[in-house]
Amino acid sequence: QAWKINPDHHDNWNSTKSLIGYVIQQNVTKLDGEYGWGYFDFLMTGGQGCPGDYNNNQYLHCPGQTDDEYMTEFAVFAIA
């Protein structure tokens, strides 16, 4: 069993930075227990889509962060 331990995350760097700060402030190990663990629901792997009428066969989403920001997000997810 797992449960989400953080506020909602959005596909932009300010949201990512905010949640990194949240993890630093929380002692997330205390949120784990017998038969369950706290899950850091954090990754934005596909973007939130594009606003308006966007139909481009080359790109299926509009990423809200740079490649470096996504890599940072994944690294924090992996160690949190």
C-alpha cells in the first residue's frame, strides 16, 4: 500500500522547486509504516498538454520545463 505524501505538482519549475523544498522540510521517513510507504508523487513525464487547438504530429505535448529541469526532477524523485 502506498499513499501520496506531497501537495499537487504541476509541470513548471516553480512547482518542482517548491516540492523539493517540501521534501527537505519534511522527515518523509516518518511517513512510512508497516505494510505501506509514503509515495512522492512528483514526476511529470509527459507534460500537461498544450493550451488551445494544438495538433502537431512532431510534438505530442508542450513540456513546461527544460530537459535539465526534468532531469533534476527525476533525480530528486529517485532519492526521495
